[in-house]
Amino acid sequence: MDSMQTGSMLDTETTDTEALYNQLLLDAASREGFQMPPDAAKQNVLQVVPKPGFCLKTKDAEGKKAFINVCHADNVPAPKDMTDDELLKLLDSEDPFGFRIPMSLGEPHAELDKSGSGCTAYDVVVNPGFLEKMKKSEIFRAFFLSVTLEGIEDKYNQTLSRDWVLLKNKRFVGTLPEQNIRAESKPLITEMDNSAPTIPKAPKLDAQDLKARGQTPEYRIVQDPVDGHPDYLVAEINLPKVKTVNSVTLDIGEDRILLETRSNVYYLDIYLPFFLLQDECGAQFNRKTRILTITMPVQPS
């Protein structure tokens, strides 16, 4: 490894839910300057016209009206089928975000409300079957809206009121622009296949080393696309004993991840089978799940 980079990648904590992670990852990567190759984009992305479902009215931090157009499209995969009781048990478990809802979140667009005042509308597209489920189940609707509001807040740096109202006589506000979604139903990020170079596990340490350097945390590394040379790698490191990102030191080298924590709680030092674009790597720590997610663009083969 030629060099290591230490930066402020961890300076901003995030509370976005893991339920939105897979759906928004490529979009987030694009905002950070990570681009899919043109050929891959053509193969994996298609445009859909959202169809209106129902509309939610709320307000931003400045008291301005904001509308959430909940739409549907056949191209969006359906989430796992689950009953109200099963969802309630899951929300009360140690993994409250284990239920993942495939969705497409569009760009905000300026509109006029019925009084002619300016407002902002956001469009979120789900599977038609799940839309019908939300219409019948207040539990699923409340869970979905909570996830959606957090996703919008994180993606567009907004604060939205939870004192929202479902419009009875209006299914959407403004226009419904086309959105780009995955043409395939497979996850955006999938496990590496057997043909890909193996990610080396962190070396096992003896008791004395563990005391001096910290415990090796659980982690996984995935690549996208799953076949051939990846465009980027994503590492998810479980840090249940870490309460604040300020206690974590992360260095990303040309082909290496080095993580240390204050008081030697955790220590992780692993080499990767691909060379990274170090300047474009980014990381986020989710304070709810205590998971550190590192997005690492890979140098072209």
C-alpha cells in the first residue's frame, strides 16, 4: 500500500434508515461524484412515469408547505409480504429496520398550492401492490411515511414536520416527472460471487493483542456490479459499542481499510483485492443501527 488517507469523512453523522439504503445508494454515490459506466447505466436503468396514489401534506423547518406524492409503478419490486402483527413484532425487535421497502425517490420540484402560494413537492414511487396494502393498513402506512420522511430529510438536508395530513380529495400536487429506476429486481448491492477475488478477513489476534488493539468488529464487503470488475465496493462495519462517530478513526488506503476506536474498543485492518479511488471514498455512521457504511469507488481495471 503506497499511502493512507485520513480525512473528515466521518465528521457528519447520519440517522437515515437502512430501509432506504439500498434504494438510495447509487443516487448518493452519484451526488458524491461516483458515476456508473455509461454502458452499465443503460443496461440497469429505465424511466417510468409515476402513477398517482395518495398525497401527504406537511411543513418544512421554515413553516412552508411540503407535499409527498406517494405514487406507484409496476417496475418497482414489491417488498416481502408481511402481516400487521409481523411488522409490529419486527419493529419491537433488535432489528427494527429489517423490513425493507423498494422505492424510488425523485427530485423535489417547486409547485403552487390551491391558494397560489409556492410549495415543494416530492415524489416517491412504490410497487402497486404495496400501495394498496398501505391504503388498507394504517400500521404499514405509518411505517412507510416515517421511512420516507427520514429519507427525504437525509437526502435533501431538510427538516419536515411529523404533524402531517393525508389529503382526502387530491391524489397528487403539481406534476409527476419521470424517474430513473433499476430495470432489474436484483439488489443494487449484492454479495461478491465466487469468481471475484476473495476479501481477506482480518487476522486473528491473541488475547494480549486484543487488549492492546481492540476487538475485531463484524463486517461485510459487497461489490457492484456483482460480476466482473466492480465500479465500487461497500463495506458495512457493525460497531454496537460506539455511541458517537467522534470516537472512530478511519483511514482508507489504496487497497486497505484501517479502523480504530477510542479506548481500543474495536480494531480492524484489512486489505482489499482492488485498488481504490481514495479521494472519492466516503463514510457514514448510522447512530440508530451503529453501522458504519463506507462507499469506495474502485479504480478501472
